[in-house]
Amino acid sequence: MTTSYPYQHPRPARRSRKLVAILLVLVAILLVLVGIFGWKQYDYRFGSAIARSGAVNVPTGTSFGELSRMLVDSGYVRNGRKWMSYARAFDRDTVRPGHYALQKGETYRAALSAFSFGRQTPVRLTFNNIRTMDRLAGVVAKYIEADSATILQTLSDPAVIAETGLTRATFPSLFIPNTYEVYWTMTPREFVTRMQKEHDRFWNDDRRARAAELGYTPEQIATIASIVAEETNFRGEMTQVAGVYINRLRKGILLQADPTAKFAVGDPTIRRVLHKHLAFDSPYNTYKYAGLPPGPICVPPIAALDATLAYADRENRHDYYYFCAKSDFSGRHAFARTLPEHSRNAAAYAAELNRRGIR
């Protein structure tokens, strides 16, 4: 007996093989895509984006495209195409204004995230040897986004000054020359607020107690210190100079400080103070008006402030009422207790001025 089997058509088998082949291709494509995605993730997180170290300022309103072109043109970004691609792929194609330090070898992720989230690098703002608010505005403008005109406008604003509890004349006493870490995007108003905090930190209980012992407010100490700072660059003399002025104030004697006469006429470069300068009518001219001038004639440095406060210490007190520059032009001063002694010192200095032809 013969058993018959139905005919087996080969088409399903071929279809299965095709399906397997298609699946294998799809898997291969998927693996390639996963590999590409994985490589992009790895390169984004660990690949070197920044070619050289440096710092850039990103002004308010800068677009991501403008920033990217600047970074590429300046040689900071190694691969501009990757930079833009990663920024779009990882949603980092925004930028916030600020000062940013870039490190050679920094990754795409780190650099793009810094700009996108505004992770600024602080700047070190330093100011000293400041005579006027105009000068202060010019120095501060080197460290923050605002220009000097905008800063000066804030420093001259009566409302801003009033908020500090000071007057226009005493406002310079708010600023303590030092180095401060700030953000480049700090506004002029925020600068004043920061300086108020630094002023209050400087004028701690100990310094306020020493000022009170001398009989003065912090603003008055700053005024004396500003004259001291203009009189001498030698720290070892500062307390002596401050003491002379404090002694004269206590006796009701005119201060007769040359720097105040120079300030009154608006010319701190004067080398020889003449009678015409001493006769200039201004409340800052201590040859004409008794007591302290209305406010500091410069922003006094910490050294002058502390030297003035040091006169509260018993070991620093003296009975000098006069001083003048030494005739050797060393920059130091000859101190005197009596007017005749001072007159001899002043005559020697005047003779040397004449000999040198300084008029």
C-alpha cells in the first residue's frame, strides 16, 4: 500500500528566510543607530570641545548663533559643526549673559551647559587710589557689563545715595578699596548694595568703638583718613599725620591741609600750594573754614582708615600740631610741636622748592 503526502510548497520557507534577513538588517540598523547615539552621548559628555583656555564676556541680548560664531572665530571651539549639532540635540542652544572662563579640553556638555544655565565665572574687581566718583565709575566699568556713564549716573543718583544713609559729600566713605569677587552682570545698583555690605562688614564693633573713642563717626574718620592718604604714602607716618589733624581739631585750630586746598580748586596735581589756592572760597578749603571739610576728598584706603583709628591707642598719641614735607624730598615729613619750629621746617622746604625751580 502506498502512502501519499501532500505537496509542500517552498514559498513559506523563502518568506521566513526573507523575514529573518529583514529583521537582521533592522537589528543591524538599530545597532548602528544605538552606536551613533551612544557615540554622540559619549562625545558630548567626554569629548574635547574647547581648543584653548581663556575667558569671554557675553553681553545681554547675545544669541546662541552669535556666541557660537564668536567662539569659532576666536579659536575656542574645535569643531563648530559638532558644537551646533550637540547644542540642538541636547537642548543647549540658549545663552545667558555673563563672564565665562573656558578651559582647554573642556567637554561639549560642560561648556554648553555653562552658557545655557548662566554658570558664570566671578571676576575680581579691584579699586584703589580713587579720588572721584567719575574715576571709580571708570575703574568699575572694566569689570562689569555696564559702561562708566551708566555707573556714574547711579553713583550720582540722589535716591541711591539717600538709601545708604549718606549725603553726596560723605558718599565716598561708603567705598572700601579692596578686591571683591563679583559677577560681570552685576548692575550698578547692585554694586552700591554690595559696597554697603562691605562697608558695614569693615566697620565692625571694634572699629566703631575706636572711632567713638576719638569722638568721630565712621564718615568723619573717613574724611580725616582721606586727607592723611593725600598727605603721605608712608604707612609709618599715617598715624602721626592723623594725630596732628585730630590734635588741631580738638584745639579748634584750622587744619590748614594742603590737599583740601587742592581739592577745592579741583587740581590734585598742584606741586606748590600758593596764596591764590589758599584763598579759594570753598567749604573744603581748610585754610578758610574751621573743622573738617563736608566729606572725604578721596576714597581713603584701608591703611589710612586703620592708621587714623590707631590714634585711639595710647601708645600712638603725641603732641604734634604741625608738619611739612622734608626738604630732602624723600616724601617724608618733619613734625613740630610749636609754630617757630614748624616755621623753620617750612622755610627749609620752601628754599628747596625755589632751588629746584618748582613754582
